[in-house]
Amino acid sequence: MTATAPDPSFAGRTYPPGPVHTVSAQKIAEFARATGAASALHTDPAAARAAGHADVIAPPTFLVSLAQATEAQYIEDPAAGIDFTRVVHGEESFDLHRPVVAGDRLVPTLTVESIRSAGGHSMVATRVDVTDETGRGVASVRSMLVVRGE
């Protein structure tokens, strides 16, 4: 049985970079529709180019799915002591260095920033740094995961 308290020694751990993820215009358009982001910059390549972009750009929160998939490295690590059935997503923030553009090839890297106890629960702060293939920063996505205690 998995422990219900995260191992505090994982604080500060950075996992190896994840696989390259290619951003498609179709995924950007799907995300924009699903979140109600109505700007033509998300669906119309001509409008995006007129605004100075190489192609359509993603809404600011587009990287949530990539960040959560990357966090799985930690959550699914048996040594981390995470019981996913006890995880509640607390908060998320995005620090975009530049827009995410269709055609981008992005590389995510996960760091477990901190683990602390609060009211019988564990608060796990993670950061996923997203770069392009050359290593240039695209964004940082921070999450707070609450692992409910017994």
C-alpha cells in the first residue's frame, strides 16, 4: 500500500527533462474553444501573423495539460509516497516568457519545490519549466498539490 504522506526528501528534486511535445494549431483551437478563449489569435493564422506571430498562439493556460502530465513523474514515483486518490489540486500559476505558438517543440522539466505539512495534510509545490528544443525559456508553471492526510 502506498504511504499517504509524501516523502519530504523529494523537496528540491528535479526530474530529467520530459519528452518533446509538439504544439499543433488543432490542439490550440480545441483548448481555446473548451475554455471560451475567443481571440482570433488562437484560431486564425492570418490574424496571428498580422499580430507578429509565426502562427496561432495558445491561450495563457494552455500549458496546464503538459504541466500535469509532467508532474506524473513525481506522483507516480513509488518512492515519493503519494497516494493519488488523496490528491487535490490547490492552485496553479503561469509565468509566460513568450507566447506558445503552433509548431513549437516544447521540453518540460519538473522540480518539486517544497513539501510541507499543514493541518494534517501535505502541501506539495511543483514547478514545470518549459523550454523550446534549444533550451530557451517559454514558461514556468507552478502548482500546489494538497495530499489529504488520514
